[in-house]
Amino acid sequence: MKISWQKKEKIFEQILSLLYSSSPRPLFTSNIAVEIARDEEFVKNLLSELKSKNLVVGINRNPKGILYSRRMRWKLNDKVYNTYKSMAS
């Protein structure tokens, strides 16, 4: 199934808004997928696109520093977070 770029942009906005509202706590891909009611693989692909645009940062280690084997947590890039924060105020 092909999705238009306008709809994709709206979903990007939803993801960024969700990550902003949960900041500084990073979210797992599965949590993001549940919150925006989308398939995990689809969300994973969108997050990878956002990562390539330097809008989000992928975290592949748990708080103790142990590498995740299959999971990934996501948070906003610090620069993007500050931009969102300045726009909100």
C-alpha cells in the first residue's frame, strides 16, 4: 500500500509531537506505534527516515548501558527539542 507524502508528513508530525510531550523520556518503537495507532514496522520505517533527517535520535542501550538485541528507544534531537520548546512559548 502506498501512502501520499501529505499523509506521511502528518504522521511525522504526530510522532514528533508525541516525542516532544514525553521528553526527556525516550519511547520504544512499540509505544509510539500504539499511541499513534499505526503498525510497528511502518512506524519503524518512519522513525528511520526521521533519524536520517537528524530530527530524532535512536537509543539502542538500556539505562544500565547494556545493548538491546532487537529493541530501540527514540527521543527528539536536542536541537529539535529546543526549537519545539521555543515555538511553544
